[in-house]
Amino acid sequence: FGALTNPIPDSSMRAVMPEWYYAAPYGQPRNIDITEIRDLAKTPFVHMCIKSIVDDFATTPYEIVPKDPHKFDQKHIDEEKEFLLNPNRNKETLEDIKRQWAYDVLTVDAGAIVKVFSMDSYEDGIAQGAKTERRDYFTKGAHSGDLKKTEEADVGETFKEFRPLKDLGKRKLLEIYCRDGSTFLADGDYTGFVHRYFQYSFKIPFRMPEVFDRGEIVYSMLSPRSYSFYGWSPIQSLEDVIRTLKEAVIYSLTGFMERGVPEGIVSILDISKVELERLQQYWKKEVKGKYHKFAVLGREVKFTPITITARDMEVIAQQQWFVRLCMAIFNVDIPVL
């Protein structure tokens, strides 16, 4: 839960990001369909991989140790252990938070841990979003991204009731939560430095996003990229493969729901209408729905198959290969599953 302790150099001394920079007022857009990514993650081919990793990660024992063994403080370690046993007022355990975080990282490559601090951990003693009669305005610089206090801003983006966190050592952590990392957008400049985070509410789409100090959010990525503020989800690489597997399942399901496609055509030459009706009644009563049943007819019958078998299409082999691709991307194998 550390934050930056060294002074930030001037932006003119930093290299720029090669990706197109969107001058968005409230965070850089990610430009992917998060809903589609999460829907693909619900398929059994992906879920079995994700669940195996999440189960292993969430149930792994942990221990709190000092970074410097010469500065061992048992009282401080006991306080940390006590905090992690009850990390928030939702009565969530650390395992609950770890499961949520790991699932988000593996699905959308964006895990967000939100840190809740005491009121006096913020400048002027007012927490983010707190109700107060005094409303200060903060204007974001066009290039630097820094927030400057002003009575009323005429230019740039303005945020109300935002207070930066105090320096390290002057904060008191009260709770931690895991929230959907895909709802947090990084407010970064063209050099790639992230100044703060904005969280959007899909439940209230017209509401202004909440603004969070960089120290309030632990934003995690499994595959960070040098040219983007966001990572690359494994499902983004598997998108076409997962859709193919999903459509194969839907195709099979449709066949069952529509009582299957006829295996072929039965041709009986030189048969009258009356005999054909009798044959249909006999088939429905004595043959249909009865496995291992022989139909005994008194005429020569010709059968023409019209369906393609799984062996002809090599569907099974293709599906097995695609499932193995999913497993390979998530770095799991059959014994683990």
C-alpha cells in the first residue's frame, strides 16, 4: 500500500507515450467492450481456468514479515494481522477480497483495491465526497495534470469536494475494499504519469465520476503495456477462440431444443397414401423414441444421409485444440484443472 515518495520531475524531462493520447476530462478511455469481455469469461472453457487459479491463490497461506529484519516490531505485525482479519465493515475476509481481485485481474486485467482513510488523513481534514458547506474548486492543469486550488475556475476541468491525501505517515488506513477495476479510468498525461483515478457508475450513467487520489487506489495489472495506461486481458487474445467454442455449444443446444436435425431421408417407392399414413402411425407408436428398436417394413427402403458427422467435420479435434489454447494462455494444464 505504498505511494510515491520521491519528487516528481518536470513533465518536460519524461518521455512520451507512443499511443494516441486522448485529452479526456475524466480519465483516459480504455476503448474495449468490458461487458463482452466479462460475458466471454463466464463460458466454461474460461471459467474453469480462472477458477483454478483463483482457488489456488485465495487459499494460499500468508505471513506478514518486516521488509528489514533488523527492524522487527511484533506489536506492529500483530496489528496488521488483526486488521486483515476484518478488513472492512462488510464483514468480508481477506480471502473474499483476494478472490474478487484475482478474478478481475484475470478477466479484464484490472484489479482495484480501494483504501478508506480517516477524515484527518486528507488535506483540510475533509475526505473525498464528504458533505460540507464549504466547497473549494480544483482546476486541472492542461499539461501537467496537477490540481490547483481556485475560488472558481473558468478554464479546464473542475472538481468539487476533492482533497488530496496527506503525506505518508500522516494517514490512517481504516478499511480496504475490492471494486471493479474496469470502472476506474486513469487520469494520466501524455508522458504516461497517472495523477489520479476516476470511477464511473454504470448504474447512474449521467452522474459525474468519483475522483480518487492516487494513494487511495491500488491498481493492478497482469500484463502492463508501455504504450497504454491499461493492461491486456488474456480474454482479449482468446476472443475469437472463445466465441467459436461458445457457438459450438449453442449449435448443439439448438439441435436438442429443436429435437435434432433429421439424420437422413427414408424413401419408399411405389407406396400409396393409405399405406404411407399407416407407416407413419406405426413409426410414431412402435419406433420413435425407443432406442435399439428395429423397424420391420414389408417394402424395399432407401436411406439417404443428409447430416455431417463430427468425425467428418473434425469438430471434436478442433474444440479440444481451442480448449488447450485457453489453458495455455492462462498457464494451467489438465492435472491442475
